[in-house]
Amino acid sequence: MSARPPIIYNLFPTLVGSPEGWVSHARRASEMGFNWLYLNPVHYPGFSGSLYAIKHFDRLHPVLAPDERVSGLEQLGPVFRQVKQLGLAVMIDLVVNHTAKDSPLVAEHPEWFRREADGRVASPFAIDPANADRVTVWGDLAEVDNLQSPDRESLWRHWERLVERLVALGCTGFRCDAAYKVPAALWRRLIERAKERRPETIFVAETLGCRLEEIEALAKAGFDYFYNSSKWWDFVEPWCLEQHTRFRVVAPSISFPESHDTPRLTAESGGSEAVQRQRYAFAAVFSEGVQMTVGYEFGFHRRLHVADTRPSDWETPSFDLTTMIRQVNALKRRHPLLATEGILRWAPGQVDGVTTLERWSDEAGRHRGLILVNRDQAGAREVPVDATILPPSARVFRPCESGGWASGVPLGRVQLAPAEVVLMMESG
């Protein structure tokens, strides 16, 4: 089972319910060409109910296991085996920066936690990179002192045992929550231990919202991937390509059109199916990895909530993009231009309303292509193309369409539908 490039389906656990029901969703993900099934935290939460405020690491969330007699993590082993039989590797959130404030660990190991000047357990916080005066404090969380705890070795062994247990259950991927708030040395230790047991295990750093210097500080931790911010790009400002260039030497990245932390794109776009297609296609061609949240394929509107979302929040589909997504994923898995992080730069001769990017597979440019994005959501655009910067065998591909999308349209001038993404490259 190949899990590269990572094409990740995010199954939000409290939306889909008990683990026995995960297999049907995993089957749909497999049929769409995903090779990873990523689960947000499945552990028993603290008083706030947030998935990321974990009280008991050895018990399942009550929505997933309402019968406390069978609430241990071992219930996941058989399900993970079925998921793997469908051709999907399993990824799960790894939260080591904090626990719930009412976690028993706070009383059992008080020396593991950071304290305020008055002795109270400290809560983690985040500073808005764009405005240092905006600080978010999570009062339901207790911040773990992974750097300076006087009992650091026991603390780090605790996290090692958690990783070992999850690997034993069948997890070969970890999304490392708030990675930039955890010492790189701890990540390096956890990564090395996991890969000793399962060399194919990958670690993905969640670094959204942190400063660029904090991402660079993780360069030696051994992460396989980190998430990029292309979801917020307007296709005009230079920052997105600048970040891609700056960090592609640190590790390849994963794009996404929406996540559990963002509003649903369908709601943001006023229900536009064209934008839904555009943003998935662009995420898939922007970087080595791509991730999609459950419900995106059906145009769900309701934002996921880490404390309140329940299976009753499952929505009636607004549309069905499963065919289009399957075709995009198939192209990404087989085409060498799209299966690596690659090099992105502005192409010469930009046309009003259209963003044109050159994409190379590597420094040598062994595979080259163009990405064209129609920023106009209402009108078509015609774009002249300089064929001299493309390989002689280049053709036009239309990933936003659901049928006949690998068409051999002559090069020279390309017609773009509203909000369409078009690729120009060899057939591969």
C-alpha cells in the first residue's frame, strides 16, 4: 500500500459516530482515491468536551463508545485493520502540548505541567502572527512543560508509550497538534521511536498560525510534512509562493480547501459548486500532499465543532463531487509532476483575472507544467499560452470537470470556465 503522496481524508469522529461505522466512510474515501484516513482525537475529553482537551488518553470519547465497559482504545484495532484492507493508512491526532485541566495527570504528576506565578496550572495560548496584541488563551487546557519539567524523562516516556500504543493499534501516521509549541528534541525522539517499529510511519506538523521562524525551528525534528496556508491565498498576493519556496527545503507540505478549524467552504462561497471544485483541484496541484474533510464532497454547510458536533449534524448533500475528486486523486497519484512538493513560480505574461503558475517537479525541471486559475467566479477567460516553456508533448487537463477531463486540447489559447483550474503538462 503506497501512502505517498499523502492524499488524506479527514474523518471527523463525532460527526460519524461509533468506530463500527467508520468502515463505510473509509470505503467511500478509498473509492475516491484517498490513501490516508485521518482521525481527529478519539480520546475521552475533559469538562469542555473539546476533542483537543483530553482527559483520559486510554479511553474513547463517549460519543464513540457510550458503553463505558468497552471504551478502551483496543476497540479501534479491528476497525483499523478493516480500514487498511481498503488500502488506507490510518493517521490520528497526537496531542502532547496539553491535556484537559481536569485530567488525572494534573494531580498525579503536577511536576509535568507549567505553572503561573501563583502556582495555578497555566493554560496554553497563541499569538496572532499578524497582530501580536491579539492573544487567544484556552482556559480548558493545562499546558504540559515538555521542556523544563523536573521529571522530564518520565514525561517523555509517557508520550513514547502513547505513540507505541497507537502504532500497535495500526496507526502509521500522526498529525502533531500545535507542533511548534513542543520541543523539537521531543518530536525527534517520538519520531525515531515510532519509525524503529514501523519505518513507514509519517509525522505531520500542525503549524498553522505560528510564526515563520517557529516552523524553521522544527527543521531538525524529523517531520515528514507540515501543513501550508494555501487555503487562504487569493491567487494574487506574493506571500503564498514565497512561503512555498522558503519551506520546501524544510519538508514537503499538505494543502487543504477547508479543515475542522475553518468554516465550510460551501458556506463561505454562498453555495458555489464551482468554487468547491476549484479549491480542491488547486489544493491537489499546489503541494505534495492534499487533505479533504468529510462532507466536502457533498457540499456540507455546517461548520464542524470540536465540542458540539454530533452524528445528528450529518447533512443532506448539496451536490456530489465524488467523481471529480476521484479523477483528481488518480492524476495526483500517477503523475510525477504532481506527486512531489515541486517548485512553483509566477509564469510570464499574466492575464487579468487569471493566475498562471509554472510548476516543476524538481530543480532540474524533469517534469514541467503550467497551472492556470480563473479567479473570476462568474465569467469565462481566454488565456494565451507560451508553449515554449512546456514540454513538446504537453496537453490540457481539466481537473474541475467530472468527465472527459483529460482532453487533448491544442495549446496556444485556452478557454477557462468560471472559477476553473486547468493544468498543462505531458499526459504522464
